[in-house]
Amino acid sequence: MPSTSEVGHAKNVANLQKLTEQIITFTNYNPPVDNLKVASLQTLYTTASAKLNEVEDKRHANKNAITLRQSAFENLKSTSTKIINHLDILGLPKGTIDQAKSLNRVIQGGQKKTTTPPDENGEPSNTVSTSRQSYTQMAENFGILLQLLATIPTYAPNEDDLNLVNLNTYKDSLVSSTQSVDQTEAELNTKLIERDNLLYADGTGLYSIVQNVKKYVKSLYGATSPEYANVSSIEFTSRK
């Protein structure tokens, strides 16, 4: 479900269209400022609608990347445990086993988070930041564990999922899935900034423009006029 803030952005854009349709009926509406003219408002509506769609496209891409990352990491802990169990039967020096088990403990302790989209202000939540760090650390420690396996001549399991080549391929998929989350999050953040500038930039954003439209109608027809009553009743919310 969209956050209250996201609904507010869409409502502001929809109400711009409503406001524009209202002032088109005012025969005396002829503002001296370009961005208050009907044609400019219509262009702003088209641009703002497209920008909201771009944000949602990037948001979906980010959510999909998060889901794919969770799927990629789903078997990491069990795979790491299977590696340790296999090492236990090889008669390795205690120092080698201890090093492997230490890496496994770090991997097992990684904080796996559920999917959390950016918060209602369009910013990545702290949970997402913590999750990204945890996923990155788990992949890094798994990579170190695989480097350790590469130094053990007797590590030659018959199971395909424990084969070192396959394990390295799996590790690469973990890294790639995390990079995809980072990339899509960065792209989403860029679109959020663009949207906020378009809608809320002081003096030039949609919110400022519609307030000036209302002021112009008020000056043109008067504060008690039905024309002003019609436009003043159309609500717009600022970002804060």
C-alpha cells in the first residue's frame, strides 16, 4: 500500500489538473506570469504525471532487486554449515578448522532483514541500510571462507553444491544481487529528488505555482467571489 506521503504527491498532481480545468472556465483569467498560464499548467501536469510514473518504476525495480537478493541469500547459511561439517571429517589442523568455524559464526550471525521500501519521505530507511551492510558482510565472509577452502588440498567434496567452482559461482551471485539493490536504490533516489524538485522547489515547484494561481484568482475576482471559492477549495499539501 502506498504511504500517506506518496498518496499526497499523486493527489497534488491530480488536483493540479482539477485546478487547471476550473480556471479554463474563467474568461478573465490572463496572468502576467508565464508559469501561471493555462498552457504552462497543462505542461506541468503532463511532466509531473510522468515523473510520478518514473518514481514508481524505479521503486518497483528496487523492490524486485531486494526480493532477488533475499532469494540468492536464502541458502547461504545452510551452505556454510555444510562446508564446516565437511571440513570436520578431513582431519585438518585445529587452526584451520577454528578459522573456518569463526567465519561461519559471522555468516550465521548476519542480520537478514525483510523487504523494506524507502520511508514515506522517499528516503531509504535505516533498516535497508543495516540490511545492505549485513548482506555485504555475509558475502565478503563467505568469499573469505572460499579462499580458505582453496588452500586445503584435501577439500574435494563429491557433492555438486559444495564443489569449489560452484561455490565461487554462488558467491558471485550474492555479490551481484547486492550490487543490483544498491544500483536500483541509487536510481530511485535520483528520481525522488527530481520529483521533489518538480513538485516542491521553492518558488518554481508545483506547490508554489498553484498557490500563486489561487492568489491571482483572488486578486482578479475578489476574496468573496465564487471563482476564488472554487479554486481555494482545491487542496494541495507541501512536502513538510
